[in-house]
Amino acid sequence: MHHLGVTFIILTEYILKNNNGLKYQEGKYVDYELHGQGINYYNNGGKYEGGFAHGRFHGKGIRTQADGTTASREYNNGKVVKKNITDLLYL
């Protein structure tokens, strides 16, 4: 079965009230889940920019705190497999 990916921004009352402080997401969605490169923006001013697979962090990504502090990570199906990647390519 082939699925067409669509790029758009989700901003709903549900997301604002739920999802661990998630404010909104940008990226490509497949079957209603973020898939590929995307960005999570959080209510506290932080963000995650990087890879997603079926709505979970996947591949290389950077977390940026509200104060500008960054931390690079590599994920596999939502779980951290490497921290502070030095050879991370800009996403």
C-alpha cells in the first residue's frame, strides 16, 4: 500500500493541552504521524529538530532548550542510542 506524505503544521487545542508540553509540530506526515525530518516546538520555548519515524524520534536530532543550550542525540524508535554526536550534519 502506498501512502502519500503531506507537509503541514498541526496546531490544535488537543496538542496544546496534552503531549508532554508539545505546542505544535512541523514536518511530513504519513498515516497521521510525523515521519521523516520535522520539528517539535514545546510550550517551554524548547524544540527538537531531526528525524521521526511513525511519530517517534528516529535518527539524528538536536534538542534546543529555551536558553539556547543544545544537545545532539541519535534515536532508534524513540529511544536514545547515542548522546552528544560530534559529527551531526545540520538538519
